[in-house]
Amino acid sequence: MTDKKNAPVKEMPPLFGKKNYQLMIIGAIIIIIGMFLMSGGKNEDPNKFDYNLVYSTTRVTIAPITIILGLVIEIFAILKRPSV
């Protein structure tokens, strides 16, 4: 019978390295910037619909591309092997 209490404990390397965490933070910041870009501006008259304000290039094109770029950076940061 083996005694599991006295078995040597194997040291596990850290799951993520410093570079991984830095990339994750950068990706999160880029996603937050994309969310702010998507929120857009404020309509002056609440009774009037401003098509150009709601469907601007920033809200419809640039913001989603920014968010997707942030998600790609996050995926890369998770999958990148830590340098030990």
C-alpha cells in the first residue's frame, strides 16, 4: 500500500505568464474602447430620429471591428504558451 500523504508534490508551472496577462489586459481595454465607440453620441431632440447619428460609420463599422480585434487578442493571449 502506498502512502499518499508522503508522496512528493510535483510543482506545476504557472498556467499563464506575464506576457499572457499583459495581452489579456490589452485585449480587454480594446474591447472596452469598442463598446464606448458603439455607445455613440446623444440626440439633441428626443422627438426627432436622426438616422446619421444612429447608423454612423463609427457605430456600425469601426466599433464592431474594434471589439472583434480585442476578442482575437484575448484568444491569442489565452492560447499563447508562457515563456518559462
